Amino acid sequence: MNAQTVPAVGVEAIGMTMRFGGFTALDDVTVKVPAGSFHALLGENGAGKSTLVKCMMGFYTPTSGDMVVNGREAVIASPKDAGALGLGMVYQHFTLVPSLTGEENLVISRENAPAVIDWGKERRDLKSFMERMPFKIPLEQPVSALAAGEKQKLEIVKQLYLGRRFLVLDEPTSVLTPGEAEEMLGLVRGMTRRGELTVLMISHKFHEVTAFADDVSVLRKGKLTGRGRVANLDRRKMAAMMIGDQAIAALDQRAPTPADAVSVLEVNAVKAKDRSGLKSIEIDGLKVKAGEIVGVAGVSGNGQKEFLEVLAGQRAREAGEIRVKNASYEATREQSRKLNVRFIPEEPLRNACAPKMTVAENIAFRTFDLDKDGKPASWISARAIRDYATSLIAQFKVKTASLSSPIQSLSGGNVQRAVLARELSGAVDLLIVSNPCFGLDFAAVAEIRARIMKARNGGAAVLLMSEDLDELLELSDRILVMSDGQLVYETPIAQADLHVIGEHMAGKH
Amino acid sequence: MTDIAAPASAVLSPPRAPLALAWLARRAEGVVIPLGALLAGMALFSVFLLLLGKSPSTFLELMWRGGFGSWFSIQNALLRATPLIFAALCVALPARLGLTVIGGEGAIVLGGVAAAAFGHWLGNAPSVIVLAAMAAAGMVAGGLWIGAVGALRHYRAVNETISSLLMAYIAIALMNHLVEGPLRDPASLNKPSTHPLTEAARVGPIPGMDVHWGLVVALLACVACWLLIEKTRWGFAARVAGGNVRAAQIQGLAVGPLIVGFCALSGALAGLAGMFEVAAVQGSANASLAAGYGYAGILVAFLARQNPLGVVPVAFLLGGIAAAGGLIQRRMGLPDATILVLQGMLFIVVLMSETLYGRFKCFDPDRWKRAP
């Protein structure tokens, strides 16, 4: 367990193929990661990145293919075998026990942890171990008290402590602020430079790949579509390898917001309990004008979900007022209909659809109780629902086997297209959106962002909550930062500075 | 104001091909799996009989004869199917909202007592008025009871399965209290009962049958419930809320009133079952009202996949099994509880079969559409 004496491990996955029944998730993919290098694995959702990594780590037994570790063929039948060879994985989501301290987490993760632990000795060993590590983390605090960046570092330290010298990092920065991400990757980069560690990082963020990785391999639909030195590739080339020759929807040009645009949404002194019931969120003085997109940035779990629930009437508010077009708004169906308010919550299948109902029925959620003249109707017409869905499916390019397929059988992008079809048809004055592109592929992301921009240019007021700063920078007219249940910072897009936003996201002001 | 419309290009893929097969595949799943579960349950029960040293084939033969083999036994099955239908609707309606209400027994019992009380009170009025008042009283009593379960669920987050079950016990205790106390007919000695109903307060048989008019009302209720769920805005809203309550809320649907309303309606139907048991079968309210129809109705609703129309044949089937109970008891020397063992086994197998939906590729309509 000595960082100087244990050198980095080189790993090669050769000719990996993985079939699940008739479906080929991975087709003859070879990836070579020499000792001490920082290798990036790029690809869209469903391209086979996770499958490849799981085959390498022994979670799956590949249909065919070989593993070579430090130049020797190795049999990795289980994650345990991988660990013994010095291969470890850091997951996108934390696997530490929140109520235990960093020290305790490290010691109990050891396979040979003694039945009776001599904490004095362990602390001394850990201290000398940490002195050799570039990461500085307070190990005596419960993990729950650490910031996200520190937790992620502790996950990496845990793998190093366990003697792993080849690490798979699965989208390691998805829950970090830009500052935290940069610091963490920089330290990892330093270790690879010194030959202490080899890294294979799954990512879809080009700027991270360009800034930190030596080499890159790109997967698309289970096949290796490109690889090379990062220094010789630019973003466009990598994107082309990732998505092939699909057409990507272009964003409309941003029409200037009229100077006299009226406030459509106003949130005044709203207060509500958060999910834990212990803290509250307090939003005051938020205004969104017609024809502008107001982006709300923030690390996940800082009250964005609760705020959306308050706006949508799913969470009771203790105080304050929400006004839409100068009328008090309680999110009833009648008000939303009259004031043209639409919601697109995150994870549409979980929050905006009934998964087992059909595509046509799901598209009808907003309008099923109206007749064709827009008057309330008691009897619903299956034919009208089908006809309505048929035209929207065509307009929004929803790919579905049939109108009567359950909506859960659709891909994530098509579920989101179906929800957009439902919510963006007809007149929209206020659009409240949360993480609309999470987990979607390139083409769907571009198209969905184009639709939101189109709604804005058409005069809708848009409140966009997103954990993806790139998305906010691309779409917003103004960016607000939400931290610890409050809006703590505001900047017009022209003056937006990624680092200042990041610091406010981390709550450092 | 925006109207976002992209040019129409990609439409449904693939186009509508052999639809009949696809339609058949989709419908078949809901019939084949419950039937398979019934057969598996019967097989399991046969093993039980063999362990007791009894012949499964004799059992099946007696069940056929006692439940379905003659006009007499069919009428007997229909008579028992009537309360089962109401009880099953009391499970099936809340189920479409995602609620598992298993306390229909409570609503039946209270519906029966309320109907008996009003029947005795108005006993000398014209029959139409008495019966209407009795039906209304039974429905209100049952509706309040299960409606309260729905209100507890939505406004206080009390688990509806537990609360409905516990409230059924309370209802039975309440009935015992009323029947043995304030409402007791002093002339009923061995079995405390309410006062016997007058002729005007009794529901007669359907002409040409021994089965009372309650069966017709039950069938009409099934059709009405089916229409409500499949064809009205309230039914659609209930299905949205049952499919995903968060999606319903974000659409601004009034989930609370929907839950309370559907629960109250289903309790009212169960209360109607109690009213017919009192007015057509027992002639007064007594402990026989808690005959377990409410619990057997759960089995019926699950076998019918919570479909109000599917409830009818399943209730007839289980009514027949129950009707054959006496014959089986006498001929095979088996105790009364044997039928309950059979019901219990069927219920477990049916619950397990719920996990099989979507597992069989041959029921996937899209698969048949893609076929050349």
C-alpha cells in the first residue's frame, strides 16, 4: 500500500464482444490503456461504455474477448478478481456510508479488515498513507458532512487505499461543481503523470477530455468508432465519431427580448419545507419575463426539485405568493389552462407520464377532458385521442411502434419528445422545465434545446432548471444560482463566468 | 404565444400491418394468464387433496355438479355471485387509482345494517319507497366507510390496505353491537337479528328464476363502472392518477377528490351488496352478513384484472365453487374450510401470476405487427 512502490497498472481489453440474447451491446472492441496513462472513453448513452467497463471489471462475463493486465493475459471472472489485480472502479454515485467517518469507511472497505479493529494503529497507518496522497480530505468527519467534491476524492482515495492502481472513473464529475471537477481531475492527472496510477474515464464532457486525457476511445452502438491521441483531435472530430452522420437540429438564433416585455412569472417570499422536512427553501423576488429564458443552476439536491414541486402545486408552501400574468397561481388545472402554463419535469417517465398507459393516452393528458371546441366534456373519445396523438407524433418525430404501445416501451429521447409534444402544442406563455436533456442522446438533446429556444423566441417565458451548466450557458438569457434552498446569485448571460457561478453553486459566498 | 410545429416527416414506424393478430395478442394475455393461474391453483389444490387421501377427480366432478351442472346449481351459483360482484367492484375501482382496498366486508356489513334499520322504520310505506330508501341507506353507509379510507389515504397518508382491513373489523363489531343492542328484535333468541322486514321491504326473485333482482343491479353496476373508467373524463383522470400520481398532479388533476370519490363509490356498491343480502336473502340483518363475501371479492377482482366486465364471469365461477361447498362437504367428508383452502391457494397463485405480465414475448403486439 505504498504509492511509491506500487506502480500503475496497464490494462488491455482485446476483442470484447457482449451479447444479451439477440442484442449485441459490444461488438469486438479493443481498448489499450498503458500504465500511467489517462484514457477517456466517449460515447452516447447506450453506446456500450458501461458494458465494456463491466466486462473489464468482472461484473459481466463477455461473450468473447480477453483481458491483458500488465502485459499478461488475465482471467477476471468477478469484481474480486479485478480487485486482486489492482483494478478498481469509482461509480457516478457515491458508495460511501454517510454516517461513518472517512477513516471508518476506508478501514471497513478492506477485505481483510480484522474482527477487532485497533483504531490507534489504523489511524497512524492512515496518516502516513494520506501523507503520500495528493488529496487532502478531513478523514475524521462523517462522510455526510463532506462536500460532493470531497466525497468523490474520498472514493478515489478508497480505491488507492485498497491497492488499486488502475481506476475506472464513471462520469466522475456529474455531481461536482466546475471548480471541484477541475481540482479533482487535476490531482488524478498528476498521479498518472508520476506513474502512480492509470485512469480510464467514462465521460461525455468534451472539455474534460481535452483538458485531462492523453488518449481517447469512442464507442457508438457497441462498436469502436475512433481512437487516438487527444492532442491530435478536436471537439468536432470527436463529436463526429460519437454520433456518426446524424443530422443535428440547429438552435434558432436568439431573438432579442423586447425591452417592455412583461413579467409572466413572479415568485414572492415563497417558503416551503424541503424533502428531508428539516430545512426549507426560500425563494424571493424571482421574475421571468415573456421572451426570456431564466436558467437556474445548482448542484443537485439544493432545493431545485422542491422549488419545481412548489410551482407545480405538488408541495405545500408555508408562505409567499406565486403570480402568473399578474394573477395569483395555485397550479390548478383550470388556472394552468387559462394562463397557458406548462411543466416539463425531469425524468419524464417518472414525473410526467403514466408508464403503462399508451403513447396516445399519455399525449392526451393535457386535453382529454376537452371536446374539439375546447369546451369541457364528460365523455372522452378514443378516436379523438388517437387522431390528436397521430398528428403530434408526426410533428414532434416521436418514434413508436404504435399509438397503443405503452409509453414505457419507448426510448428516453422519444418519451421526452412525446412529453414535449403534449406540453408545447398550442399557446404557451410560461414554460417551467427541469433537466430536460438528462440521459438523452446527442440528436435528442439538440432537438429538445431547439424546441425550448423556439418557445422562447415565440414569446414564452421560460424557467429552466438544470444541473448541466453547458445547457444553461447555451440557452439562458439570465442565470441564477440556487444553493441551500435559496437563489444566491444572478448574472446576465453576457457576463456569466463559469468559475464565479461554480463558487456560488458550492456555497462559498 | 407560440405554436411549435415542425414539418411532418417521420410517422408511426412500422405502418399498421396485420392488426388482428396484434389485437388478439394484446387481449389474449389478460385471459390466458389468469386462466393458467386458475389451473395451476387447481393443480396445487389437487396435491392438497391427495395428501388428505381424497380424489381430486371426485372433487372436480362434485364441484361441477354442485356449481354449474344443472339449472338449479347455476341459479345457486348466480345467487352467490351477486354479492361477489359488488364486493369485487369495491376492489376494482380503487385499484384503477393504484389503491389496494381490501375492506369491502366492512361496507357490506354496515350497508346491510343500515338497510335493515330503514326497512324496519319505513316498513309500512309503499314498496318502491322503502326499497329506494334502503338502497340509499346501504350505499351511504358503505360509501362513508370506504370514502373515509380514501380520505385517510390522501390527506393523512394512512396506508389504505391496512386501514380498510382494520375498519372492516370495526364495522363487524359495530354491526354486532347494533344487532345485539339498539336494533335487536326481542323475538330473535338464538341468533340476535334486527326486526324481520315486512313484505314491502323485501326484494323478490327475477321472474322465472330463484335469483333475486340484485343480480340485475350488479350486472348494470359492472357496465356502469366500465363506462365510468374507460369512457369518462373522471375515469381517465383516475387512470392517470393510478398510473403515476406525480404525473396527475403536474397536470393539475384533483387527485384528492378523485381518490375520495372513487373510494366512496366503491364503498356504496359494497353497501348495496349488504342491502340485497338483507332485503332478498336474510330478511333481517344479523351476524350472517359477515359471510366473507368482501374478502372473496378481492380474489374475484384480482382474477378479473380489476376489469369491471371481467368481474362477472369470475364471480360466477367462484360463486359456483362456493355453491358446491355443501355437496362436497357431505359427499367427501371434507370440512367446510376446504373451500377456503381452495380460495386461498387460488389467491396466492393469482397474485404470483401478476408478475408474469409482459414476460411472454408471444403476447407482445408489436412482435406480431413486425411479422411479415
